[in-house]
Amino acid sequence: MGVPSSPSSAPDSRAQYWREISAALVLKAFGLGLIYLLFFGPRDGMEPSAAAMFRHLMSPASVDTSGTIHD
């Protein structure tokens, strides 16, 4: 004795599940592609060089002494 079900509703429910699963997979693929582009996509800025990094670290704007005043 099984659970009675109408044969006409079974294919519709299976198709609905496959549509939902495929929609979820498409959204997941889109989201992963977006994350990939945000982290590994093309950059507009320059690649840092040793000279540029030295200038940045030694510039007066990067030194903040306002909170480190001692007697």
C-alpha cells in the first residue's frame, strides 16, 4: 500500500523542482563569477614598485603622531 498520487501531477512537480534547481545553479554561477571578477579581475591601477612603496611609507602623510605624544 503506497501513497496515492495522481499521475498527471508527478511530471509537473518534477519539472518545477528542476526549474528551481537550475535557477539556483544559475544564480550561484553568476555570484561566483561576480566574486571572481571583484577579486581577480583586471585592475586599473599601477603595479607597486619598490621605489613607489618606499615613497609611500616615508611620506609625512603616512606618519600619524597625534596619538603618540609622550612626556
